[in-house]
Amino acid sequence: MAALLTGRTALVTGAAQGIGLEIARLLHEHGARVALADLDAERAGKAAAELAAAGPEPVLPLGCDVTDETSVDRMVGATVERFGSLDVLVNNAGITRDASLRKMTVEDFEAVIDVHLKGTWLGIRAASAVMREAGRGSIVNISSLSGKSGNPGQTNYSAAKAGIVGLTKASAKELAHRGVRVNAVQPGLIRTAMTAAMPPEVFAEREAAIPMKRAGEPHEVAGAVLFLASDLSGYMTGAVLEVGGGRLM
Ligand code: NAP
């Protein structure tokens, strides 16, 4: 397959593991220079070293807390300083703090809203400032099918992931005339550390309800992100792609 991102610069948040790492790997395989940002700078460094050993394009590990305005602005600034451009931003960093409404604390609610919703907003704001000047760019936000259907025990997470859809559409409308596209991906049940933390019976129950009868793999989410990041989706903005094996269609 021809490389889809030759000469482009991509920045992926939450890239030290799981879905973010697979996204960074696939974008790098497709010729992008990739900045890998994560809360844990050391693990971002290890992930970056793994990618650097696999292909010729340069990589840049960055420590970043997506909930912090200064940290996000620095992340974007460091990427542009190192690579001279920013063509693709993937807002992927995420956490869960599941609990029923009876047990969820305000701290659990705010932590999840901060990482997903505020973090994605800060990323869009900082990256779009660079992209609109360049007259091109693609921003991909990682939502979740939880934001489409609502999951019990995830009032915080479902609200944040639904909020990301509204944020995607509003910013897509603001930025379209400057050549900057903003889209979202809604993964279903994907095998990562995040879902490994689920009680096994809940995981099995959710998996059984998927028409394709299996959980997805991180690289299967990465494929949809690559499509949205590349010119293959050049006439798409404000779209939400479901990657869920047919779950909740
Ligand atoms: P994961 O394995 O837990 O990875 C998430 C990464 O985000 C971790 O490396 C984590 O770093 C990082 N992170 C957390 N808080 C951060 C912050 N404040 N600043 C920067 N980085 C931060 O999760 P995943 O399953 O790959 O999920 C990736 C994305 O897909 C998330 O947005 C998630 O909500 C979404 N998603 C996942 C599924 C699924 O089934 N797995 C389904 C739908 C959507 P630390 O580990 O150092 O904290």
C-alpha cells in the first residue's frame, strides 16, 4: 500500500500505550514524522524508541498533561519547533473512573471530564492555531460508543465522550474555511489496559452483544484514524466514524 502521510507531521496524545501507540505506529509506518505525547514522559520515550527502530521517519517523545493549558501549548510548540509543521493531531489521551451515580465522587466526574473534554478542547485550540495559518490540517478526536449510547457506571465518561462529538462538529464548522478538518472516531470494546480493568463478566457480556462476536484490537481503531488523518478523507469534516464491530449501530 502506498504511504498516505509522506512529509506530514502528526502529534498523538496518550501515545505511550494502547490505542494511542498503535495510532502513532500506523501514522509513522505511513511516512509521518510523529510526536508521541503522554503523561508519563519516560514511557513516551520508550514508545518513541520502538517506532524509531522500525522506520526512517523521525519521532519525538513528549511529556504532556492534556488537562493543563500550558502543557498542551508547549506540546504543540515543541512539535512545530522540532518538525517545522503540524498536519495531524490525534486527541486520544483518556482515563476512566467508573462508578454508579450513588458512588461517584465529584473528583471522579471532574477528572474524566478534564482529560477527555477539556484536554481535547485544549488540543484543538492549540493545534488549529498552527493549522489555520498553514491552510491545512486534520484533527481526529477519539470519542467512544459510550458517548452514543450511554453506559451505566460511566455517567462521567459517557458525558465526556458525547461532548467530544459536539466539540468536533462545532470546531469543524469554525475551521472548515481555513482548510482544517475535524472528525471523530467512536471505538467500541477494544482490547487495551483500559478494558482489561473491567470485571471479566462485564467484558464477556459486552463482547457477546457485538454482532462481529469479538472485541476489537487497537490497530483496528488506528486504521480509521489513518483514513481521517490522510487526504483519502479530504472531503470529510465533522464526521463520526464508529469502529465497533457493529455494536450499537
Ligand atoms: P489506555 O491504554 O489507558 O491509554 C491511555 C493513555 O492516555 C495512557 O498512556 C495514559 O497515560 C494517557 N493519559 C491519561 N491521562 C492523560 C493526561 N492527562 N495527559 C496525557 N496523557 C494521558 O487507554 P486506551 O484503551 O488505549 O484508550 C485510548 C483512547 O480510546 C481513550 O480516549 C479512550 O477513552 C478511548 N476508547 C477506548 C476504548 C477501549 O475499549 N479501550 C473504547 C472507546 C474509546 P498513563 O497511563 O501514564 O496515565
